[in-house]
Amino acid sequence: MNNNYNDTLFHRPNIRGCQDMIFDAVTHHHVQQIYSNIDKQGLTEKLEAQIARSWERCVQSYRIDPEAPRKPLIIEHAELTDHRERIDELLGDFAKEEMAQLYQRIVGSGYSVILTNSDGIIVNYVGDPTLTEYFNRSGLLPGAIWTEEKEGTNGIGTCLYEKSPVIVCREEHFRTSHTILTCSAAPIFDAQGDLLAVLDVSSTSAQDSRESHRHTAALVNISARQIENFGFIRQCQHHWILHFHPKSYYIGHVTEGLLAIDEAGHVIAANQNAVHYFNKNRTEFIGKNISELFTTSLTLLMTYTNRQPNGLQLVYDAQHGHPYHTQLQFPKRRSVPSTSIQRIPTTQMPLCMTLEALAGKDPSMAFNVRYAQKVMNKNIPILLQGETGTGKEALAKAIHEASQRRHKSFVALNCAAIPESLIESELFGYKHGAFTGARREGMRGKILQSHGGTLFLDEIGDMPLTLQTRLLRVLEEKEVLPLGSEVPIAIDLTVVSATHHNLPRLIAEGAFREDLYYRLNGITLTLPSLRERTDIDSLIHCALAAENTENEAIEIEAEAFELLASYNWPGNIRQLRNVIRTALALQTGNLVTRHDLPPEITCRPLLSLRTSLIDVADMSNTVPHSSITTPAVSRVQPPSTTDIPDLDSAEKNVILQTLEHHRWNITNTAVSLKMSRNTLYRKMKKHAIALSSL
């Protein structure tokens, strides 16, 4: 075949000549080759199976005319920016850096390196500047759509469809206008195994053949795996990641297996190499405990990593006994535990809290966790009630991670944080053109995003009444109708909702639908406020560990700890985290002191005493004066420096009076003094108040 005809593709003379005749002859031969293959009449040249299948789709499914002239489809710049941001969010700058390195390996060969998203839209491009105009005329430019449905058989589009590496060489392209190109493409998958992007190298060289392009194709595939592995680590950075390979020197290499593991030791994601090593379908081992795959456990891996942070551990395939070298990567912002006696504990981390860790040592939370475990896999909706900042979303996430839906999405929607005009589209989604300003490709709402997983509706009490009606219908019919759509979509999800409102009161006021309340309230779990919890000491250590992002051996002086433990915490756990975060930023010498705490906490002992005295004075109205002596409220003066020496004795008197009033009931006394039982016991010990001596 004469290869010189390609020069006429973009500069055809106005007068038909020899080049036109050659072009027409080649075009005719190309079209004949396509249709003879479709008609199974036999070809003189063997056609790759991927190409044959693609040609058949182009003719029978897409009904593309291979000779029809066509301008490239290019999206608007604003839309391209949106697609780029989504890819960058998952892959960061690593994809661009890898593309640049790949281009340097093949520079001078007339190649361009292209990255598309899963919609076939070119989002990034690296190429020879002298050939930019040439590639642009071929349609290889940012924003162009290269799906098989639009452009026929081509490296990008066919790779998207086949979900495997592909070479499309010159006349193997379906459209005659693309037969100048030779393309090698490889897919890039996300952590869940879904197709995320395609990496492609294209050339306009007339000398390229399929065989000569195989080396380039191998380089493309290696770079795609590098990007894929980096994307996996980025997407799973808040979980444990196990790197493994039969050969120790391949840990960190493109061929290593990667598993993301939750706090309970269950596999929640795997890269393509891991799927290959286990020779299983992804669904066969997602959700399994790591101990079912290897002769080890997450605890053993953690223990070894603590002793040998950069060391490799040899384990064995639990089924076949094959050896694997492993290295455990800690979650982002997670401190590696050490044996330093002053190191803040890192066994309880809110970023990856399990249900057991959330329960702590508090009976109320233990009750909530126990009941959550009983219903979480039985398709029973859960309603979480509690003050703002008590950890309702953390509990909802922990329920999801412990349930059978953990390998699917946890999608949260704060009904109070989104304007009423937007919440409908956020929740239900919309089709393209549903309203002015809508995205061209439409948007999947939170309900569809949570298909197969968990939908968390925070502040459900603030949802507008009109949306409550639509939500009720979705929950009853188990299908959602996006805005602008006429066809409902079936859904499978579990709903966890949360509110700090009194929903029965809202129902009585006509602000909340009673039928929706009963639909959401399969079981109600009430979270205690921080001041009601009996494990405040553990929660303080937990918050210190979570905010200790520099992995330093932080100490906290006893006075500062006492101030934190005895504070009322109106903002609950959220306020505690903020106070700890600020204190760690202000501390010097790795020691948190009272001077690192805000005034409302450091001044609070005096103010708390005054409040307690007022409370005791109020009690004098309901008990005989002979049983309790209390200063009049009007006589309580602002504290001064002269008050400080008498503070301990005054505090002791208040505690004794309150204990006597409540007949030495510790729980009732702690509630009256607005402190936890642990704090009360600590203060009683400090002042030598013993129950046994009374």
C-alpha cells in the first residue's frame, strides 16, 4: 500500500490529480476491507480480534459511515476544566509527571502522550510543539471526545470499551480520516476497579507498523500502571495499605499488589495486580479479613511495622502457601505508635474509628453500638439523635464500615448546610438540560451515588417539607426520579439519618412529616453529650492522638488535663477537637500547659465554682435550711486573686453539700455539678472525701 497518500488528508488540492486518485483508491480499499470483514467474506490480512469486534460495533451498533467527513467534537473550556479537576482530585499531579517522563522516553519519534477520562475526553496532552497543528487537525487536542461511538475504532475509544490495552495501527481505524494515526492505549482503574482514565500514545508517522509499536505499547502500559498505583494510594490514603509482591525488591514497583484495609482488618479495595496474584474476581476477596488471605493479621502487621518501620515481613498465601513480602503503610495523619511512655496513645483514632472504639468505656455509647451491630445488616433505618458535635456522623461512618455495605459508598448530605433551592438537585440529581445552569452531562444525586451503600442524611430535621414528601416516596418505592427525567431508577441503599431537633415536637408543629419519621426511625440511638460521658479521659487522649499530626512525643501537664476533663463542653466532641488542635499548635517544648488552653477553660474553675454555688443556693429553696448552708446568690462576688487560696476549700464544701443533698448518689451529684462521674470521683479523692467514711 502506498504510504504517501497521508499527506493529502489535510491539504487536498482543488484539482483532482494523482494524489486524489490514490486517496480515493485507498479509501475504497479501506471501506471494502471493513465491510468484507463484517460480512465474514475473509480477508487477505489477519485482523486482530479487538479490531474486528470494534469494526462490528461501529457498523451494527453505532452505524458510522467510515467515509463521512467529521470535525472533532470538542467540549467548552469551562466543562473541560471541570473534568480536569475531577481527574486531578483522584490522581493529583502524578499523572502529568508520568506523562512528561513517558514523553521523554519517546521524544523525537513524532508521538503525543494523551490522558482521557472515562468519558473519552482528552484532559491532558504532551507532544512535539512542531506537530501540534498536525495533531489538532486530527482531533487530538484537549477537550476532544474520542469515544468509539463518536470516532469509531481508535486507541482511546476501543480501550475504553475493551477495558484492556490496545494497539490501533493506521488502517485499523474505522474512519478513513484517522488512518494516518497509530495509537497505543492502556486503561487506568480506580481503587474500586472501575475504569477511571485512559493513557494513550499516538503517532502520525507513516512508517509505523503494529510490530514496531509494541515497544511503545509496553511503555504506555507501564506508565498506566504507575499512575493507577499512585491513584490507589491517594484514594485510600486514610486507610491501611498493604504493599506485597513475591519478590522483595519489587515492593514499590509497578508490579506490586496493593490492598486497602479498614480498622477491623477487612479488605476494602485492591489494585489490578492484587486481583491477578489472587486469581480471583475482585468481589471474591473484597470484604474478607486480611487473615483469610495471608497467614497474618492487621495487628501482627502493625506490631512488626512498629518495630521495623521500613522493614519487610514475609507472609504466606493462606490458600496455596505462596510466599509474599509485605510492607504496611499507615493511614495518612496517623501516628505510628512507639514505646515512649509519654507518647499520646494512637489506638483510638477518630479518622478511622471502629464501632468498638467509638463505644469506648461509656455505657450509653456501648449500648448504642451493641444495637447498631444488631440491625445494621437487616435493612433497618437508623435515626441518630444528639446534640451538635456529639459524633453522629462518626458513628454513621463506623456503622457503614462495619456493615456488609462497607465496600460501597458512604455518602453524606447535610440538609441544613445546602440552600433549599439546591438541595433537591443535590439529593435526587438531574438530567442534562433539566434547568438553566445545569451541567451538560447532568449529575448523579446523593441517592444514586449511595446505591449499594449508605446514605447519611445529617440534620434531617431541617429538610424542607416539599423534599420530605419526595424522599418518603423514594424510600417506599426504592427508586429515584432525577430532575428532568421520565424514567425512575431502582436503588438499593440503607439510610442513616441524624438530627439535634426533637422530631416529635416538629411533627406536632407541622414542620416534619409523621410518616417520614416512622420510615426513618427503624431504631433511634441517642448519643450522650460529652459532659454526660463517663470516659472523658479516654476521649481527651483520643483527641490528642488524632490532632498530633507531627507524630511528636507530646506530654500534657496534670493541671491542663484536669481543666479539660472537668470542663462542661457545650460544643461536645467537635469543640474538644478544636481546643486540642489549637493547644498543640501553641505548645512549646512538646508540653501542653494551661497557658495553651482558651480563657473559657482556664478561667472556668472559678466560674464553675460560682455556678455550682448558685445551683446549691437554688436547692436551698427546696430543702430545709438546717440541712444545707449556702451563701446568698447576691453575695457571690467576682473572683479576685485573694480568692485563690480558698478555692480548694470552697470547692470541697460545694461537693460535700451537693453530695449530702443527693443522699450521696454519685450520678445525681455529678449531674448537678455538671461534671462527669470520673471527674467527681477524682475531685473527691483530691479533697479526701471517701464514701466509706460517711
